[in-house]
Amino acid sequence: LMKRFYSSSVSEDLGCRRGEFSRKHYGSVELLISSDADGAIQRAGRFRVENGSSGENTDYAPGTWHRTDVHLENPEYHTRWYFKYFLGKVHQNYIGTDAEKNPFFLSVVLSDQNNQRVPQYHSILWRKTGTQKICLPYSPTKTLSVKSILSAMNLDKFEKSPREIFHPEIQKDLLVLEEQEGSVNFKFGVLYAKDGQLTDDEMFSNETGSESFQRFLHLLGDKITLKGWTGYRGGLDTKRTCSIYTVFQGHEIMFHVSTMLPYSRENKQQVERKRHIGNDIVTIVFQEGEESSPAFKPSMIRSHFTHIFALVRYNKQNDSYRLKIFSEESVPLFGPPLPSPPVFTNHQEFRDFVLVKLINGEKATLETPTFSQKRQRTLDMLIRSLYQDLMPDLHKNMLNRRSFSDVLPESPKSTRKKEEARQAEFVRLGQALKLKTTVKGDATANLATTSFCKKEPWESQSFCSNFPHEVVCADSWGQSLLVSTDAGILLIDDGQPSVQVFDKTLQIKQMHVLEALDLLIARTDKGR
């Protein structure tokens, strides 16, 4: 049974798991058919339809669900190891070829991050089929070899033994490889459909949207001017006027809104609009009309690229939104499951639910054969190209000749000045690359927390414009600032009078606040 499960296709896998539970929480698969304006049959293939329950409850009553059910699946700050654990730290990178002459890279770092201060080895094996990650325990009395790490990853035979790469620029190349796992930022289509519109030509030809559609766009994000825009563009031309943009849980999202894309009176097919929305993996369809009106079906949209449609309908009577999800059959199941019925009266909760659902949906789509095969071809090309660039330097200083049986260095410090200088340059370049990636908005956990992209990852905040004392040191404590001055230790809140915690008899030269323990660690003047 286990062997059959692992060798099955995505569709077969879905079939095995599609029982009463999956139908209840993730919908059933249906062959969706519609007709165009001339009456011709349009087939969109088989889609999984999520409507909140197996029953057809059309009453607009709030659904039953819990906010704890809504979370991003496989978040990047867990899956993007190289950016999180390796970049900007001393670590080892190796190059080699397996028994089938396929090149691979191995990255190893010794770190106690996220492990209760207990050191362990984080290892990444880069191959054309994807990355393999493993944590191995650290022992001060037992050395660990590259061979043992590869053996733990079921790689025991080699055509060429691994060699260590010394050049610091390898960090940039490995970061590019990691980015192939999927985009940190997203672009979603938003298509406006009037009541009674049943073809994509009709929907794409809407010049403007209704008032309820404008409110929905305002709920999704902020209206930004594209000219001069330096944030994530989502493929949009910055010469255009406006678009809708937001930052959600560290992800930049650009919405391709049909009514904001270029409109042509001569071209009824609105090719320019379809070029963007038709190439989005996920599209939101905002449909006007009563529940009894003909509902949207994916077969109405002529696109072979869009795998997920989110149908949104607004009810003016009780100011609520109803949600329905269509997922192409090959897309693996993804959460959160829709409430029963899928009706939301709290608009902010609805926004959070939709964005999480769509992000999870796009990530799941990337695991379908269509996208995974394309990703594998890209990885294979990048790895082979990088291998060919590095191997000519095998006899130079960039690569050393230690065999895979040599042990890993147990300490990042070297007694040789040359090695210390190399490691310092390695760390410097890695930290600069990490900062650049963060500022650009491509980090695994983008530090931008507002709707508009900051130009710097850290933004200063003014607490007091006319502070009367000289500041010796300071640290944040919650939303307050603890400051050591010549007049004592002061606690400052934004817009509030400062509070003296200690008088000037205590002169603190250095401080560190541990908020989780409500603890202040301080260094005072010698002898006091």
C-alpha cells in the first residue's frame, strides 16, 4: 500500500484521499461545461468545487469556522533554509557528481538557531529533482564527514568526489537555486463580472466596476501609482496608471485588476487584459447579481494556465461576502477549508481568509506535474551551468582537493590569517546579499509590514523630538523605549511623559532587554 501511494500520480493520490472527509471539507470533482455566445460547448476540464459543505445551503448566514484554522502552509521562513540558516554565516559548500554523472551541490552549516541553543548541522543537497534538507546532531567528541552527511541523504556513490568551494560568490548562485522553489511574492488576477455575463469577452470588456466592487478592491489592498513604483510589480508596466497592491504576512501581492488594465474599444477580446489575467495561476472573479442568477464556471474563461478561481459574491442585505473555490483536479488539496456556509460578515476576517487560501492554492499548484516538471528542467539547467562554470577552477584556489572523507571543520575560526580573511570576506558578502535581498522584497520573511513597501528594512520611529538628556544607551521594551541618560534610567512611551525607573546614581553603560523573561541585563560603570 505504501509503495503504491508513493508511486502514484497527483490525480491518483487525490482519488485515494477523496473520501467523505475531503468532499465535506474540500469539495467534489466535477466536469464543468458552459456554452459561449454562439451556443458552442466550452469545456474547462475537471475542477474540484469547494462550497463549504456537501449540501447546497444558499442562505446568507455566517459560516462556522475558527481563525486558528487560517494559516499559511509551508511558510518560507521554514522552507527556505539557505536564506535563513546559511546566508551571511560561515558555512561549507561542496560540488560533485553522482553515479549517473548528474552534478549536485551540498551546503553544511553548524548552528544552534531555533534549536534551544543546542548546536546541530543543517545540510542542503541541491539536485535537479529539488532540494533535500536534513538536520544532524553535533557531538564535540565525534567528527562528522561530508561522506556521512551524503550517506544520510541516500547518496553513497559518486562519479566525482565532492570538493569544497571557497569562492564567496557561490552564495549568490545558491540563493538563486533556492528561489526556484517558488516565488516569495504573488500576483493574482481580479476579474469583474456583471450580472448575466457568461463569457470572458463580456467580463474583460467591463470598463468600470460597481461601487461594491470598488469596496472589495479597497478591502484587498491599497491603490498605488505604478509610475515610479519600486516595489513588486507582478509583471505590470510601470508606465501604466494604477493598480491594487498589499503586503500580507511578509508577502508582497500585486493584483491584476481587469478594470485597471488597458481597455481597447476596437479589440473586443481585450487581449492586453487577458495577457495578464490569463497568465495568473490564481484569479478572483467578483460576480454581481443575486444567488439565483447563473453562476460563474471556469469553462467561461479560455485559459490553460489558470488553475484556481475564487468566486466572490457580495450581498447588500446583510453586508456579507460568499466565497466559492474552483481548483483544477491535479492541484493537491490545500487549506483552509471553507466554513459552512462560506459566508463572511466580518470583512477583515474575509480578507485574511481569501489571501491565505489563494497563497496556499498557488503553492499547491506549483506541485502539479505541469509546474514541477518545468521547475525540474530549470533546476537542471541552472545546476549544470553552475557546475560547468566552477569545474575549470578545480586546480585553482577556488576549489580545494580534500576528499569527501575529510571531516568538517568543527570551528569556524582558523589559526591561519589567510583563512580568517577568506571567512571574513565570505561572511561580509553573504550579509550584504541578505540585506539586499531583504530590501528588494525577495526575502523569505519580508520585513515590510505595512501596505507600502519601505525602501529600508528598518524604519525609524520618533519617540521624542526634544529630548533634554544625553543618551548613553537604550533598548526597546514592548512598545516603549528604555533609555540610560545622565539623569538616570527613563522609560519613554510615544506621546507620553517619560517615567524615571532609576535615578542618576545608577549609571548604565550597556543594556539588553529580554522581553520574554521581563528581564533587564545591564553593565554599569566599574566600581559602582
